[in-house]
Amino acid sequence: MTKEAKSRSARLTLHFWTLACAWTVIVAGLAILDSLHIDRAVREMAITEARAIFNKDQALRFWAASHGGIYVPVTDQAPPNPFLSHVPERDIKTPSGKPLTLMNPAYMIRQIMEHYSATYGVYEHITSLKHFRPETAPDEWEKTALMAFEKGEKEALEFSDIHGKPNLRLMRPMIAEQDCLKCHGFQGYRVGDIRGGVSVSVPMDSYLDAQRDEIFSHAMSFGILWILGLIGLGFSIHALNRGIRARDEAEEALRISEKRYSTLVDSSLTGIYVIQDGQIKFANSKFAEIHGWKQEEIIGKQSSSLI
């Protein structure tokens, strides 16, 4: 291989690695953007679930409030509510003498939340800055959200760990409606006031597992695409190098042929020349010698000047 051919091969190799690096950056960038899109989609799905759970509880609360609460049998799990002692007919009896007590919508929702959490692992919490039970006291995050609701915020969101496990926390305010004042009017609430809030904590384990599987599947696809791209680049560079080598070989063969032809003509004992439009375009050394000129001097002269 000639020095020029080696230099050209080195340049093509450099071009290949340059293109390979550019292709790698492009595929890696697309993979990163795809991973971010998957992460955003997973977060949106978790947020949608949390909002759906909140809306479900709100619908149940509004239904119960529109009926003034519900009566349930008195049990250890549902004793008479001391905070409803001001409500007329808090406690009644059925015709058969079975005692019933009025359960206000918030307490009803709290019990539903407990069952829902035990069944599906989603933690829900009704809380307020004006709480009367220890179990309804807000934690620091909920307290911050409740104060933000007082300033007009409509929703609080946070992805954080609870007991060492990733969770989405969502909280929305509870607005006092006319039906709510039957039980909470004595606390000084008016229609439209922020009575508190409901926080929903959705475990992210299942979402994150699905996210990892999706990212891995997409990463495999991008990896195959990257490998196919490199193979295509390699074949293209190889084909280009082979084409250039074939051209060089043809040019070298032509150069050798021309050199042999030139040697044959120059060594001829016969004067050989070519005239075009009355001008000498070619003449071998023997022709120049016959006419008493040097070979380089006779080229370009008019043929009539040789007569």
C-alpha cells in the first residue's frame, strides 16, 4: 500500500469514528429524551390516580352532606360522636329499639379511607388547622399545604418517601358548603371557607417498577438501532474505500500505460508528431532532432515554419 493510500485509509477511519461518535450522541440523546418522557408519563398517571381518589371521596362526602349525614348502628367502631352533641336527634332508635347514631360526612369518609387504605395501600387523611382529634392533626407538609390553601392555592403535590418508600402526596382543600354547616356551623365556618383538606398518598412502587421495565425495553430498542447504525456506517465507509481503491488502481494502470506509450514513442527512430489546426501538439525527440529543435521548443510551433 502506497503512502497516499495509507493516508487516505487513515482519513476514512477518522471519518468513521467521527460519524460513529455523532451517531452515538444522537441515539443517546433520543434515549434520554424518551426516558424523561416515560418518567413524566408515569408521574402524570400517579397524579391522575390521586385526583380520582380525592374526587371519589368528595362525591361521597357531598352525597352524605346533602342528606344531613347517615345513621349507623352504635358499635365500638361507631360510638356517638361527642362533637355532634349539639345536633338534634343525634341518637335515635329503630321501631325495634336498636340504637342508631348520626355519622357526619367527614367521619364517614374517614372510615371509608381506613378500609380503602387497608385494601389498596393508598393512604388518605382528613385534616385541618382547627382539628379536635389527634388523628386529624396535620403533619408539617399538610400544615404547609393548608396555609397555602388559605392564600388561594388549589392543590399541593410532592413526590417524597414515607416510611422509606416512594409516594406521591396530593392534597386539596375542603370547602364549606351549606350542607356542611349543620355539623360545623358552630365552629364559625361560613359557606366558601376552607374547612381543612384531604391528603392522598399513592405508593409509587408499582409505577416505578413499570417505569423501569418500560425504560429497559426502550433502551434495548435504542441499543439495536445504535448497533445497526454503526454497521451501516462501517459498510458505507468500506464501500467508499473500495471504490476509491478501484479508481486509484485504474488511474495507476492508465499512468503505466501512458508511460509505456510515451517510452515507446520517444525511443522510436522515426520522427512522430501530431498537428492540430496547423499547430504542432506533440512531437517525439527524434522529430525535434530531425528539424534541429529541442523537443520542448517545437511543441506549439506552426507546422508551416518547419518547411
